[in-house]
Amino acid sequence: MEHAPTWLTHSFIYLAAAVIVVPLGKALGLGAIIGYLAAGIAIGPWGLGLISNVEDILHFAEFGVVLMLFLVGLELEPRRLWSLRRPIFGWGSAQVLVCTAALMGLALACGVGWRVALVGALGLALSSTAIVLQVLGERHLLPTSSGQAGFSILLFQDVAAIPILALLPLLGGVAHQAGGATATALEAAKIVGVIGAIVLGGRLLLRPLLRWIARSRTPEIFTAASLLLVVGIAALMQSVGLSMALGAFLAGVLLAESEYRRELETDIEPFKGLLLGLFFIAVGMSIDFGVLMRSPWQMAAILLGFMAVKLLVIALLSRAMGLPYQERPVFTLLLAQGGEFAFVVFQAASGAHVFSGETASLLIGAVALSMLLSPLLLVALDRWVLPRYRRDGRPVLAEISEQQDAPVVLAGFGRYGQIIGRLLLAEGVTATVLDHDAEMVEAARKFGYTVFYGDATRLDLLRIAGAAQAKILVVAVDDIDQSLAIVDLAREHFSHLQIVARARDVTHWNALRERGVMRVQRELFESSLLSARTVLELLGRPADAALHSADRFRQHNLALFEAMYPHHQDRAKVIAAVKQGRQQLEAQMAREREEARAALAAPTPTPTPTDGPAHRI
């Protein structure tokens, strides 16, 4: 009987391990990440020994991190990324430098040589992008202040890994040959050239290319093009020694304003999930229990020592950053673990003769064990610490648990939702109000409003809030992804609900309309019109004329939106329609102004005898 190919056998083993162990981990309340790590340990060299080529699998599985960073980049428009420049280079550099200094100081105090101490500290200062972003996403923490801070620090770490790797040959005593300066200059030029090509290509070529592919109306080709895009950029970055994940993130940012952003996310998300799972399995397989058994106390000292130092430094940093009190424990614990890039740093350091292979194995084992330990500590944090945690002497809020039956469910009680809720209350209309910001809920309760703490993107909480019995769902959350997720849940499980939604911008408006939501209001539209009326009146325009101009603009704008909606994914048509509509509106309002001036300038007719009082009677 012919044997199955090796790749087919390995694929079967990976899938079988994941399918068996991950649901078991979830059922035990340990989470998917621990399930993947446990599956890797079970099938790896120190478990059942079903897989041996761990390094090759780890290199391939790192592509899951690349896809994840691409999807994160798609959520960040260039303007938003620019607004994060200070936390990225400020708090990010502070975390890396302070953790490195503290860890190096501890190593030197223990008698470790300065080269080994420096490289070990630099590698251990890095955190796991894969685990941190996965957990933040699962807990809906990315839009929060701690989520944004964690993302900024991780992004800086990806950038910092480049000079760390460049430093290793110098520390290893590798002498520069003749022409070394020229070679360095050429390498720098290649790096600048590749980054410039990605930026210019993203601006000038990617959108037209995706538009051309989309016109073929072949979904599988668009999926192939999406993967080709990420693979190609990752290969370009790797060819010049840069982080593949950083290049994919940059590509995602450049496409964040593209009309194909959602389609790219939909196509790549399944591959990202599978490859991230494979990555965690590979990390579990890479734990060298042989080193652990040979030097158990030394391994324990490294693991507990570096995690304790990072916990202390990051806890102090989170306080200096002013993060909300209740978000600090999860933020601190997630960043205290080692990161996947440490594997690359320690392997390269061993190759550059900075330290021995045994030392590299110890450090890599400590990092892998920290990645296994952190999710377990997170489970303990959730079960025994956070329920008793106090924020300024107050307990963490409990989620909505009592069944509600109000005719209106209001999701979001921020600056937009408060106006809706207050008007409904004044009219005697009862509404079940949900908000997942604990500070907002407590502040609203102080003013006498009944607001429940809960995340409306969760189906179970929507059911408890009474969505099955309610007539109307008001989606007033400010986060676009959460807004669309709530609408999708309502459409799938509560199709009877009439949905009234808030749109942040035109893209959000179109996404809601695509989901069949017809009652959509842009959050700044009416207030902006009122301000424009005020400006016209201050310039001397009569109040009724200013009101007429605002009404005419409103009618024209809404009609233009409806006309553009069928073509909103065709950027050229949208731009042409907007320009034409603006010209038509300006011409029409100019004609009306001229007609009004002509009417005012016309002479008053002289009264005739028949115009006297007797005639009028």
C-alpha cells in the first residue's frame, strides 16, 4: 500500500490535534491559545513525537502573525496611525529601554557577561504580538486606551527588532571586511528603496489593481490576489532583513481607506485564524523539555526573573501612561511574557557566537514557557483577581443579568446615545440601555439613569437585554466595527427589529445600508448644518434665508447619497458624482440668490384707484 505524503500526514496531525485539544481547552475555560499550545506539546518531540521538524513549521506558521498585522493595519487609517506616533515612539521606546536596562542589570548582578546580558535583555524585553493582539481582540479591548497603548508598544517592538538583529554581528566579534561601509550603505539604500516602493505602490498601484481584479467577478481570484499581496510584501521585507509583519502592517495601513478593505478582511480572516493556530502549535512543539530537565532551577530562575521584572516595569509604566485602573492588570500581564521575535534574536545570537547554543536553548525555552504560562495566569486573573478588583475603592461592574422587556434597546450611552436616551425618557418611553464602558455606566448611574453594563456585540447579552421582544434597536456606539457587528447579530437573530443607527462617516453609512439599515444618521451632519446657519446669520444673511439654504443643502446632500450608494465601491464614479452634485448645488443656489436680489431691487408698483381700501374689501 502506498504511503501518504509527509505533508499530508503532518496536516492531518495538526488538524486532529487542534480539533481535539482546542475545544477541550475552551470547555475547561482555559481559552483557545492554551489549547493550541497544549496540542503542540502533545504532538511535538517531547510529547508523542509525531512531528520533528519544529523550526520549519515555526517559520511557516509565523505567516499567521504577518496576516494578523495586515488586518490590524487595515483598521488604521494613515491619519489615525499618525496620531499614534507619540505613544509608539514614546511609550514603546520607554518599555523596551527600561525593561532592557532592568533585565540587563539583574543579569549582571548574577555574574552574567555583559554581551550575553545585553542580548538576553533585548530579546526578553520583547512581547508576543500574536498572543497580545489575539487576546485584546477576543476581549474587545483594542479600541480602549489600554488596547491602543499595547498595540503602540508592540508596533515599536517590531521596529526595534531590526536594529537588535543588526547589532548581533558586532557583539559577536564579526569583523568588517574591506568595503564594509559601502556594503552597509547599500543595505540601507535597499531598505529605504523597498519601503518607498511599498508606500508608492500602495498609493498608486494597489487600488487600481484590486479594482481591475474585482471587475473579473471571480471571488477566488480576488482571494488569491489578497494573499499574493501579503506574501509579496512579506517577501520583499524579508529580502532586505526587515520584519515581514511590519511590511504587512504598512500595506494594511495604505489600504485602510480603500473601498475593498472589508472584502480583503473577509478573504484573509480564515487564513489568519488557521495560521495563528498553527503558530501557537509550533510554539508548543518548540519548548525544549530536555534543557528544562537538565537545568530546571536555572530555567525557573530565568522564567520567573524576567517575567517579574517586566511585570513591575510595565505596571509602573501603565500608571505613568494614565491607563484606567481596571485595565492595568490585563495590560501588564499580556506584555510581561516573551515574544515570538525573541526566537529569531536568540537563534541569530547563537549563530553570531554571542553566546552558546545551550544558552540560546535556555532563553528560547523560557520565552516559550512564558507564552504558555501567560494565558494560564490570565485565566487565574479572570477567576480570582478581577471579580474582587477595586477601582478607586469601587467594585468592577457586573454585566446585565436580569431579563429586560422594554420596547427599545439602546446600544451605547456616549455623547450620541445620551441625547436619544434622555429624549425617550422625557417622553415616557422605556429603553434598555447597554454600554461596555464601566466609567460611563457609573457616571450615568450617578445622574440617575438606568444603564446596564454589557457588550452589545455578544448575542447572550442582547437576548438578556430583551432584543427578542423589543420593537426597535438603536445602535449608537462610536466604534464602526462594533456597530456593524451589532447590526449583523440583530439581522441574523432578531430580524423583526427595526434598526436606527448612527454613522460616523460615509464609509460607515454605506456599510450600514449594505446590511439593509435604512434609518441611518451621520453623527455630525445636523449639528454641522446648525453651525453653518449660524455663520450665515453672523455674516448678515436673514435668518429665514439661512434656514432655507441649510434645508436645501440637506435635501441635496441626502439625495446625492442615495444616488451614489449603488456605485459606492467604484471610487471614480463616486468622485465624479460628488463633483457634479456640488457644481449643480452651487449653480442652483447662485440662481436663487440672484432671483432674490432681483426681487428686492424691483420697483414697488404705484397703487391705482382700484387698489384702494374699498376694492380690497
